[in-house]
Amino acid sequence: YTLMSKNLKIALAVILGVLVADQFIKVYVKTHFYLGEEYTLFSWFKIHFTENAGMAFGYEFGGTWGKLLLSLFRIGAAIFGIWYLRDIIKKNMHPGYVAAIGFIFAGAVGNIIDSMFYGIWFTDSTMGPSVFMPAEGGYESFLHGHVVDMFYFPLAEGTFPDWFPFWGNEHFIFFRPVFNLADASITTGVLMILIWQKKYFKADEVKEESVSAQPEPAGDQAKD
């Protein structure tokens, strides 16, 4: 019971923390920047306001119908995420694993909010910063909102040598994709599982082995 309570608190803290921070940043950027505006914090870290109608890190997915299907898929994944989180909390899984799933779930929900409501809540950002809850309505319909991205880390820039396969002599920027806190949260959760999977699942295996190693009740032994 104590571990279950601890895991529940961890999951709630991670999810609420990521969602509040993610939405705060997105709303601030949406209402203070025009689309394409960029603010340089360091040479390798910029706030660059962009929007996408697709997947994480700005990748697109199939036009209007693709956008609708992607939004519905995200909602279905979030529903599954609620069930899965509840299941691993009940099973007393390793707290680190619960936190990792919490990061992934929070990131998914953070982008779902954009897709579901931002088209209704905000005006278009092309001509200037958006207006929140405009009287004339937003820029899109329900489930067709664009995901707000802003973090840009051009860590290195140059040109591929002419002998380099496929991209010889082409200009490159690393890291090119613009992303948001929700994307970073999903990535954090996945990396946690990849790096510490042995630790997370070994604890569960040890617990199962200890349960199976329990001696049989005396009454049962007597019957044998």
C-alpha cells in the first residue's frame, strides 16, 4: 500500500508538472510571438516559434484527414495510457518506471491539448501574436489545432564533404528539428526505460521470485 501510494504521487507529480509547464510555455509563446519569430538566448539555443499539424519534432502527417486521424490516435493512446498507468501502479512496479511512463503520457497529452483546443482558443499567428479566446472564434475547428513548438538547438552547422553518401556538399544543421516540452518529456521517458530497463524490471522479477519461494502452509504439507 505504501509503495502504491508513492507511485501514485510520483505519477501525478510528473504528469501535472509537465502539463502545467508545457501549456504555460506554449500559451506564452503563442500570445507573445508571431509565427516564425526567433529570440536567441545563446548561439546554440534559440526560441523559434513554429507550429505543425503533424507529429513530434515538426514531422507532418497527411493533410486534413491525416491530422484528424492523428488527433484521434493520440486520444486513443492517452486513454490506453491512463489504463496502463493505473495497472503498473496497482502492480507496484519500480517507481522509476512509473515516472518514465508518466513522462511519456504527459507529453502525449500536452500535444493532444494543442490539437484539440488551440484552433478554437486562439487566432492565427501569421500576422502577429495570437489572441486568446477571440470573440470571432479561433483559426481552426475542434481536433484540427496546430501543435506549438519553440525550442531550437542548432548545436553545429556546416557542409557535408563531397564524398559523404547521399548528402555530399549539402548544408546541415544539428540539431535541426524545433520541438516543445511535451516532445522532450516523451523522449525523456523513452530514454529512462532504455537506459534503466534492467533495473526497472529486475526489481519486479525479484519480487515475483520471492513470492514463488514462499513455503506452503503447514496444513497443505500435512495433506501430502
